[in-house]
Amino acid sequence: MRTDIFARLDREPEPPKIEIPRMTRTRLALFGGTLAFYLAIVVAVLLSTWLVLLDWKIMLFRPYQQWPELHAFLDYYVVLGQRGPTAVMVAAWLGWRSWRQHTLRPLLALGAALLLLNVTVGSVKLGLGRLGPHYATQIGSAELFAGGDIFPSGHTANAVVTWGILAYLATTPRARRYLSALSAVVALGVGLTTVYLGTHWLSDVLLGWAAGLVILLALPWCEPVIARAEAYILGLREQLRARRRLVPSLPVAAGGPRPSLFPQRPAGVAGGEHEAHEGPVREPVGAGSGRSGATRGTGAGTGQLAPSARSHAHPHGHPHPHAVRSDRTPVTPAGSRRPPRSRPATGG
């Protein structure tokens, strides 16, 4: 049994017992408070209150001009909030977790969180249509319903959900505390970076933090759906495996082609001639041996018949008068299509 640190990279022999988060009273209270904060930010922007004036003051302050030495670093740091790169990185980690723990729950939880993020944040973005600081037209205006799509901040909400899902799926309380602190630092940094670069108002970032936190707090309500989806996918996998095992033993349908143990002879070619053209060199058939194309010798010159041909053979070696030749073309005096003999037949 491995005891070093690399033993954690091996796949566990059986699925571990993972405690799934539940909607406790504390979580429910946090969910309600965050949702109230979310609605308050939306109302404050809709009514053009002091929050909109603060947005304009920060925008006219132009932080990217006050501290230009930070611009190069923060241009790369803000990528931690982009949907594509962060989703790929986190999905790779959770995919390894799924393989190691014999469960699809980490990947399904990530998919459910991103789906909720796209639906909720995307609908509010398109519904309010707020313009960004670089496209503002009137000082002091909230710039709503102007065809924009920056309220709430997608970078900020995505950073909260993508990195916060790691803390949500942690298996120990210690790991959950550390990952929660790490995801909070990353999400706060991404939100403030967008304000520094002038791509979002401060109210956009506040609403983005609230939107991402609401999704994380609501994930326990999605756990029954995630469990049913996992059971359905695993059931489909077992059905496919069972079908693959049963494919060789399926019966042939009535009237369908059946595999033949002996190759069929082409039409118009007699048995002896077919053997002479296609088969290997055979010994001559004697007149008194009583062997035909269906005979099988057990030794040199024994002249014994095969069991399948013995019932149709004449005692004196002549073919049975009622033998059926359904696969041969009848020989007629004129117009025969029998190919010319390559060598004279021996033995009568």
C-alpha cells in the first residue's frame, strides 16, 4: 500500500462517501440577504441614485491613468474571470476528481452552475441594456436600455461561480475554508480590475458579486436534479455495455442471410470441374472407387465415402438417380455454357 504523496493521484478503489451540502438555515439566510442586496443594486441604478454618481466619479478619475504601471499585469489577471479559459481549467480539475471518485457529480455541478449563470446574468444584461463607461453618452446618466450588455459584470460573476464551485465541492471542512478564501480573493481582484481598466462601472461589479454568490448558495436545491442526471447517464452506459456483450449472440432474423460453412459453387460449373479449376491438385478418381466430389478419403487409396455423401451414393459407385442439382446449369446438346475443360477427366 502506497503511503507517499503520489498515492493521492491513484484512483480510489470504491466511491468515497461525500457529504452533499444541504440548504441549512444559515445558507438560506445568506441566500435571502444576498438576493435582497442584488435587488437593491438594481433599484438604485434604475432610479439613478447616489450609486450612479459614484460610478461616474470613479470613471472620470480614470484609475488606469493614475497607476499605469499596473496595467500590464492586470490585463493578464482579468483573464481569471473570462468564461472560456476558467471553465476549461476548472473542468479539467473536476474531470480528474470525477474519475478518481467514480462519480459524475463534480462535472454535473459545474455544468448546472454555469447554466444558471448564463440564464440569470444573461437575461438581466439583455433586459437592462446598460452601456459601459467607454461608451457613455451623458454624464450622470445610468445609461440603461441603450443596447449595452455590461450590467451585471459577467467577468465578476463568472469568477465567483467558477472558482467558488471548487470550495462548494470540497470534501473536507479545512479544504472548504481554504478554497473559499482563495475564490473570494480571485473574485474580488477580478471585479476591481475591471473597474481599474474602465470596462465596468462599480455598480456592475457589485451586482456581479451578488449574482455569483446567489447561484452558489442556491446549488443545494439543484442536487436532486444532479443525482437523477448522474443515475440516468450511468444507466445509459450500462445499457450500451450490455448491448455490446450481446451483439455476437443475437439470433438471425427469419428470412435473413445465414452464414454458410461451405462455399457455394458458381452456376454452370460441375462439381468435378469446379474442383479442378479452383481447388488444389486432387488425385484421380478411379472407376471402381465410387468417390465423387463429396467423398473424403481417410487414407491413400482407401476409397471410403464421407458420411454426408454415403447416403446419396449408389452401391456401385454411380450417382443417385434422384440427386438434386439445383446449383448447376442443365447440360443441353446445343448452347451449353459449360467452360472448356482444361485437362481431360480421368477415371470415367
